[in-house]
Amino acid sequence: MSDIHPAPAEFSTDQIAADGILRYFHYSHLPPVLQAASRPFCDLARHIVESLPRNAERTVALRKLLEAKDAAVRANVN
């Protein structure tokens, strides 16, 4: 992994290999206030991949969730 996207601790290598977008939901590298904003999105991403069948709509759900997570984290950056 690069310095921009350090190795995620929240998902396994196998999970990320199956769904590459999951690498963008990690949060352990963030300062505490940003972790608090990001963690619920990571939890929901996990729920989505564990409970929904893999298909185009699940991919769309994860992509839109990532957009929402990014906005929530940016809202906390001054």
C-alpha cells in the first residue's frame, strides 16, 4: 500500500481483493475526531458486503456510501 492509502486494518486482504473499494473505508490512521466520523460508514460497508449478494447494485451502494463518508470526513476538517 502507498503512504496515501496505508494498509487497512478494518478489512482483511481477502475482503479487499474481492471488493477493492473497501480499502477506502479504513479509518484507523485518522485522528480521533475523523475516526468518529468515518467509523459508521466502515461498519455499514461491512454490513453491505456481508449481507447483500454481490452484484452491480451492491457496487453502486458501496460507491455512494464512500461518497457520503468522504463528505462527512471533510465536514470535520478545518
